[in-house]
Amino acid sequence: KPELYDKAAQTLETLATKFPESKYIPDALFYRGECSYMRQKGKEAVGLYQQLVDQHPKHRLRADAMYALGVAQEELGEHDAAGKTYAAFLKEFADHGLATEVGMRLGETLFAAGDYEPAVDRFQAAAGVQGFEFADWATVRQADALAQTGKHAEAAALYASVPEKFPESEHLDRAALAGGKCYYLAGDLAQARSQLSR
């Protein structure tokens, strides 16, 4: 129930106001940020996550807050800021369970900035991690970045690999269409027809 996020945020804010020295202040910041995020208050969420990251460098929720901060910044279109947050996360938490996804998201910020070649590397690294739940999307995005660099044949082959590698992917139609376009741009009309017929 969305209104319960508002009530939770009010309670957590009361905690911060009445007990500013409480050891639970970092937790309150994080969960207030979560409440704001769930209510589509992205700017507010960014401010709360940022406070936790900046003011509590040793807290157990620091990695979660950095991840959430980057996602909120990315969704606000603040790609440069999100990229810096993701890079800082990977430097500090290279072995964290979210590191693969953060690396992929860093690729998204590079793509948004037009830095396609390093984006290719980020997407490729994420797609190659065994068991990564978004490996299909990382593969599609790697192909997207290759296409932006003019490597249409490589991109087309990568798009075409998606059905074999990820037969249950929700991105099969997108991969087939993009693959057909890239085969066409690469001059391989037979493969273009094959992909577009899907």
C-alpha cells in the first residue's frame, strides 16, 4: 500500500529529529530513501542515500545505499553522476553480489554518454558471468554498443546468438529486429531476411 511508505518515512524522520545521535540514524536514512524511491520521489531519495554514503563510510548498508543511489541517479537521467557512483561502488565492493549488475549499469551510463567502446567491455563482462540474471539484456546491450561503433556484422552475430543462449529471454523480438537491421547494414541480406522473418 503506497500510503504506508509515507507513514514509514514520517516515523523514520521523527527518529532522526528526536534522536539525532542514535546509532540507527544510518538505517533511518536508508529506509527513508527507499520510501521516497517507492513513491517516485527520486530527488529526495538521492539526497537521503547520499547522506548515508557520505556520512557513514563504515555502515553495513553502505553498499546497498551506493547501489540505490546510482539507480536513482540513473533513472533521473543523471548519467554522469550515476557513472561515478557505480565506479566508486566497484572500486570499494568488487566482490559484492551486486557487482556484476553495477558493472552492467556502468555500461549503460557510458552508452548514454556516447562512450560506446568502454560500454561494450562492460556489457561483455556482465554477459559472461555464469548465472547472471540479466545476461540476456547485457548481451543485447553489448550488441547495441557494437552497432553504434559501426561494427554491424559483429553486432548482428551477437543479436542472433540471443535465442540460442537465452531461449526464454523477453528480449528475443528486439534482438531479432536489431539483428536484422545490422545484417542489412553489413550487406548480408540473406541473414537479414532470416532474422526479420522471426
